Amino acid sequence: MSVAFTKEDSAETASETLLPDRPISPHPNLVTEAGLQALQTQLREAREAYEAAQAIEDVNEKRRQSAVPLRDARYLTERLRTAQVVPNPVSNDIVAFGSTVTFSRADGRVQTYRIVGEDEADPKAGTISFVAPVARSLMGKAVGDVVVAGAQEIEILSIA
């Protein structure tokens, strides 16, 4: 085999196994109780995937299969270490971390989101991060308040 092919294979293997760390947000790591449990589950799954990869005999394939779970385990360990569990709001009078807010936009759309931690945010599933612009503009406001979010106004319809 040519040395050129060996070097190419080694470079390819190195790029697949030396993944950069996932970026850690500079914001406080606020989480809901469910968010904390999700982080714990994800860490357990990453460790299980890493252990499964360690059973692979081919060294290069072992490295490839270990790279993502190892990177994720480092990230999740740090996120769990810094997690600050925020209890559910005791009142629905104002929007707070953990609140579910329904609001209407100027274009007539009505949307409902729960304000959660960064790692548990999934807008398609109805959750947004507390650092998202919309969430920041809603925090501390009450039903009937109109706030500016981006280039449009939104009115809070309900808080749960």
C-alpha cells in the first residue's frame, strides 16, 4: 500500500476522532427538574454508547464510534456540574422561568411556549430558552402586557 493512502486514512481517522468540544453557554445553566433528568439520561446514554464502542475490535472504527459519545459525555458532565434547578413558578401572575406563556403576534399568530433552560429548549416541541429574545422580553410581564420582541409587538394572553 502506498504511504499516501496511509497518511490520508490517518488524517481522515484523526478528523473523525478528534472532535472539538461542544460550546458551553456563558449564561447561567438554569434547568427545570425535567431538564435535569434529561441531562442525566443523555449522559447515561453517551456513556453506554462509549462503552459499546470500546468493544469494537478494529482500532480505527473504535475511535470513530467513540468520538461523539466521548465529546457528549464531557459536555453533559460539565452541564450537570453547573446545573441550577429552578423550581416551577409558585404564581401565574407574571412570566417566570418555567412558565408556559400563550401570546399573540401582530400578524395574528397565537403561540404557546414554556420557558426552560438552554439544553432543554426545543421550539418545535413548545419550549424556548430563557435567553431567547422572545423569552427575555416576556419575563416579568403579566397577562395583557404588550412587549416588543424583535421587530414586532406581542401580547400576553395567558400564563400557566
